[in-house]
Amino acid sequence: MNLRNAAALITGGSSGIGRAIAESLASSGARVAITGRDKRRLAEAAESMKVVPIVADVSSESDVERTYREVFKEFGELVNNAGAGVFKSLVDFDRASFESVFATNVTGAMLMGREAAKHFISRQRGNIVNIGSTASLRGAPNGSAYYASKFALRGMTECWRAELRRYNVRVFLINPSEVLTNFAANAGLAQKENPTKLRAQEIAYIVKASLEMDDRGFIPELSVFATNPKD
């Protein structure tokens, strides 16, 4: 797909991986819209990258519907990047925290994907990129909510792919390992600056390269690991 004059909607696009993807696609000539919950940060990011800002929470069905009413008739590619994480031991987990992770990472992705799919089916073309995680490939201590949500996203991606291929819609899953962004801090985790760990730009590169492949083919799932992730 030629990205020049293509149009992409990126959830969670005001920081981290989402912002890097938005910047990469915009610099390739695509028209880009980004969503986020923080109005100030979203506006700053949009101004910096010259993209369209949409204040929206993907876990809110009304926000998702408003997003598509406002812009999606113009947009042909969806990048489901918005994500949240809470990390606690099983015995310490509370229901509200657990459900908040699923609300963004699973329900939010489904709501955005559902509205995109309606549009893509009607026009017989489109691309959905879900940003998963290598957390979807194995479990780990304190990962009940986040890891389970990424396992669920991986399963949904396979279901969407099976449903939508007949309509010429490509569905990708990109699984980054640990990336140095503000995600860890937002989840209450310490993350040291480390030159061996991934940066958001590496994930943006993979998303861009996947979309640029001619529409006759696609990469269903791709995991991205650091070469030598020393602590």
C-alpha cells in the first residue's frame, strides 16, 4: 500500500508507541488522526506532527461512535494502540483495576475494530493493526490483567482476520517486547533508561513497513524483541 495520501486513525497517539507510529505515517505522506484522553497532551502532539487530534476514550462506546462520525469516513487504516496496565499479585488484585485494563485493551480495541470493520466491509478494503505485546505469548508474575488482556487481543485479532479476509481487509498483530515509553511509569513500574531496550521508533518502523507491503500480501503476526536486553 502506498502511504502517500492514505489516511490512518491511531488510538493512544499522543505519546509512546502511538505517537511514533503517527509521526512515521505522517512523514510518509499519510493523513493521520490520533485519539487520546489527555486534551493538553493530545493537542501538543497533534500540533507537533500536524495531525488531527480527537479527544476520546476507547473504552467509551459513545466516544468511539463520535470518533467515527467525525472522521472515519475519511480514514482507511486503523491502528489499535491505546493500552493500559495494572500489575499486582493475584491475591492483591481488585476487580475494578482488573476490569479497567480489559476496558481499554480488549473492549476498547473491539469497539474501535467493530466500527472500522463496518466501513471497510462496505468499501471492500482496509487495514487494522493491533498493537499487542510479547506478553500475549507467555505468562509472568503480577501479570494477571495485562497479560490476559493481550492474550485476549491476540485471540480477537485471529477472529477478525478469519472474518474480514474475504472483504480484502488485512488484520495485523504487532507484539513488542519491553519498549522505553511512559507506559511503565503510568502503570506504577520503575523502568531504567537502557540503550539495549526497544524504542517506540522500532515499532513504528514495523507498522509502517507492514502497511507498505502491496495489498496482495500481509504479515499476520510479528513479534519484536530487543537484540540483547540487558537489565
